[in-house]
Amino acid sequence: MSSAAALPRQLPTETRYVMGHLITRYPSTGNFDLMMIQTPPGQDGPPPHFHQDFSESFVVVSGIAEFLVEDQRMKRRAGEHLDVPPRTVHAFRNASAVEPLVMFNVYSPKGFGEFVEQIGILASEPHADRESACGERMRRFLATAAEYDIFLAI
């Protein structure tokens, strides 16, 4: 068997804006979703929320992430990670006013990537960054969040 035959087929990535964040979804054959999140300086992430069934992990590639986990705030820098078990209230923001935040994000079990596909706007679309955070997209987020195991904690 040649080494090329042993490698899995590489699936194409897809990049969309969701709530002002640039998210690249990396398809996987495992029971998890893998994404890279790029958050502009000073921008908040999603509001405090929890997942009934999803576990979520973040690995900071560059920048400074400030996380809210239950009632504690904590920062993570490049090379550091945070693991969030199901039913744990959490949120994040870019703690830097000048540097973008880049993180890898893993959701398990698989399924959250469908939310990004449904709610996001392809990065190639004009004004996708602004349009992804407009009122209509936020209404769509609120209307479909529970279908994707996202429950707001506010």
C-alpha cells in the first residue's frame, strides 16, 4: 500500500462571517467540528450561553482571549487553551484593542458546523463582515440557536 493511499481525502474548507467573526470550518471524518475563529480587536464574541450536549475547546493561536466561564473571567494567550464541558455558561471576547484574536475551536459531537453554515455569510460576499452582525442575522441566530444546542444565559 502506498503512503498516498493511506492518507484521508482532504475536504475543502469554507470560510464565513458569523456575528462579525471570520470562521473557517475544517471538515473532519471524526465526531467533532474543527474551526478557526478570527475576531477583530476589541470585539465581543457570542453572548453568555451554554450547550446541553456539546463540549467545546478553544486553543489560542495569536492575540489575547478573555473568557467568561460561569462567573469567572480568565485570559488565554497564544498556545494556551480552555476546555468547556456541557452545561457550562461561557463567552469570549478579544481582549486586545489592536491585535486580532485567532483561535482554533473544537465542538464535540459533530453538528455545530451546520449552525455556521446556516447562519453565516460566505466571506467572499460583499460586506459579509458587517452583514453578519446586522439585525436580520441576529434574529436568525436567536430563532435557530436551540436547534444547534445553543442556549443563551442572559
